[in-house]
Amino acid sequence: MNWLLDRMRKCTARMRRVLADLARGSVDSSCLPVPQVYSAALCLVLTLSLRAGVVYDSATNTMVVDNYPEAVPCTPHVLARVDRFNGWDKVRIDDTGMVVTVGCHLQIGLNSGHETHFQLGDEGRPRETLVVDGHVIVHPFHIHGLNEWIPERRVIRLQLGKPDAPSVRPTLRISAGDGRAHGLYINRIPLPDGTLKHADVWSVGGQLHVYGGTITAASPNRAHAFGGRGSLSRHVLMYGDSVVLRNATMSWFKGVATFGLQKERATVENTVFEYGSCAMINGGWVATGCVFRHLDRAIGDYGGALNARLVNCRFENNTHNIVMRFRGSRVVAVDCEFGTPAKPDSFVSRYARKEAGPTPPMLVLQRHVRIRTVDARGDPVPGVKISASCRNPIPGDVMCVSSWEGKTGQDGVTPGPAAQDAVLLTESRMTVGATPTEPLVTVFSYRIAAERSGWLPVSRSEYRPTSSWETVTLVLQKK
């Protein structure tokens, strides 16, 4: 029996390599040696008999992908070939070969002990599009009570694009509207009634990595925005153990685009969130270089305190940029630009969590600046000690920068954008005011001083950082 299982495993690996080559178009099946074609077909039969690879569950109308290693991931074209072999009639490819449509739910992975990788887009199909007329589910590898715990983590991943191939920009489109309520679920399993399976037990795993890809609705309009029908399942659920959104786009979604996201297991960089309800909510996370536009509420705290850091982000054409309601909520925005929203942003202390403390919600705006020291002729003066001290600090407020100290470099300027020790000052702080749409705003000013042996000290008072990476010039005189 062991020899048969070993033979099946070898056949499975061989079949996947052949199918992957066929799917990529790198091998013409008509040119394959007859024994290799027969061997691939035999391997496919053996694989399906072991319920590995791709199976279709007619009871739930779900195509399930399982046990595809990272070296040979499942792809939309592999789905199409397995579908055609089995006669399920659930997958079709358009005439260009770049658009694959799956007419059922698509589930990636199982809690079976296997690793499963699904790849959308590669160098051979850089603009590949997958349309799913159903839920897209990335399954956890462990469900408490159903699996014995194993210390070795299993990767179950949906990946769009390649981290080292910026020209690969695939698209995942999810069909919704017209009575259909389909969503994207990482580490959660939706049920027909809108609830979630195993929602009350601990589960681990499920990953979403997007590099230059787009996740959107099949029809780009509000009436067909993707998302489930339940109070929780209508959101894009990102409870997985690894989420990467890099140079990505998420658009035309219901609910929250990143529900469940936590900074310990997430990277969000240079991503566009547009045409949806809300991009990011409570919890702790960091977003760098992102664009938030055409959203009902770009950032909000729902169900708990928010602890977020935004860096180099832009807010454009939103109904609200930020809505904060929980005590203890904090958003620190560094070098960000906020366009005027259609409706005023809102700050209230309506709700509280014991762990968050009594502090009202707060938005802190910070700016990097550069300080340049020159002599009377305009030549740089290097090695000058610089200090920036806040003129109106708020006692006990650790969110706002009270002071900075450092030196100018050989070019007579403090460190620039690539440096960790660049000058960072607080522009303003917004918190609860007289009404929700009239926040209490504190604008900060700084005294900037320059000293160097052999030179007269010089300073500038009441400096307010209102523009990121603005250069402040101080002219020194020789003693």
C-alpha cells in the first residue's frame, strides 16, 4: 500500500507540473509524447481519487482547491482544465485567454494539513482577470476542535501579482448585486444565511497577498458592489495570518475593505481604496502611501478603539475622511494630505472600552521638515546642533512631539526622507469639541535653535509646520 501511495504522490506532482505548463501555454499538448499525455491523465485520475487538487461540491456549489505547493500553484487556467476534464461546466475562458470566469463559489485550501497556493497573474499573463460568480474564501489551516494543534504553520494563500514583477497587474472581480451577495473572506467561511461557519471558535491561517493587483466588483457600480449579506459577512474579512496589500487597488466594496486587519500580520503600502463604504476601521494598523477616495467614511472606529498610523497618505472626494466615536481612539497622520470632505468629519466620545481609558478620540497631524544652516554668503554650515521645542505643549499628551534634537550633515541640512532621524514635528491635534463636527483644534508652534562652537547662536520662534519636508533656513554669523 505504501508503494502505491508513494506512486500516487509522484504522479500528482508530475500531473501538476504538466498541467501548470499547459495552463501557462509553455507546452503544446499536441507536442507531448503520447506516454506523457497518458501519464498526466492517469495522474489526474489518481489525484481526484485522493480528493487532492480541485474538486467541485455540488451541495454547496463550491469549487475547492487543496494541496497546491508554492512551486506549482493552482491558477485560473488549471481550474478551467480540471473543470473541462470532469465536465462540471463551471469555468469558461474568453477568446483572449486572459479572462477566466468561475460560475460558483471558490474556496482556496482546507484544514487538511496541506499547503495551498492560488496564483492570479504572472509574466505569461500579466493582465489576467478572474471573475467569480460567488464567494471567494481563503480557508484557515487550523480550526480549534476540528484539528489537533501543530506547531508548523501551513500556508493557504491567494496571491495576485508577483512581488518582483511590477508589470504583472491582475484583477479579481467578484459578481454581486441583482439578488446576489458575494464577498471575499480570509480565514472565515460564510453560510447561505449570512452568518459565518465556526465563527465562535479559534481558527488560524489564510493569507491574501496582492502585488499590483486589483480586487473589485464584476460590475463597477454601487448597486453591484461586492460583499455578503450578514452584519459581519458584508465586510471584506481579513482575519488571516498574513495580509499584504502593496501597490494594490480595492474598489466597489460594501462594508469595510479590511475588517479584522492587524498591524502584526499586515502590510498596507501604496494601495488605493475607492468607491466603497469604509476602507479601514478599529484595531491597530499602519498604512503607508495609500489613497482613500470616493468613500463614505475613509477611516472610522466601529466596535472598538482605533490605533492607527498613516504615512504619506491622501484623502480625496470622500463623504467623510474620518469618523471617530470611541474613547481611546488615536490616528496619527504623518505627511498626509486631507482633501475637503463632502460632509464634516466627526469626533464624539460616545462609546468606551475599559482597556482604552478615558481619553477622547484624537487625530494628530505631523510633518517632517528639514532645517538648513548657512553662513552670510549662503554656503552650508555643517555639524550645527539643532533643537526644536514646542511652544505650547499639552501636559501629559505623549502623542504630540514636544522636542527634537540633532545635527546638520556635511551639506548643512538635517536628515532627509530616507533617514529614520529626520525632523518630525506636530502640526495640530483634533479632538472632541462643542459639537461632533466642530472639533477642538490645537495648532502647535516651535522654537528652532541652532548652535555651533565659533558661531553666534540663532533661532526662529513661532514656527508652524504646515507643509511636509519644507526647508527652514537659519543664517549663522561667525563670532
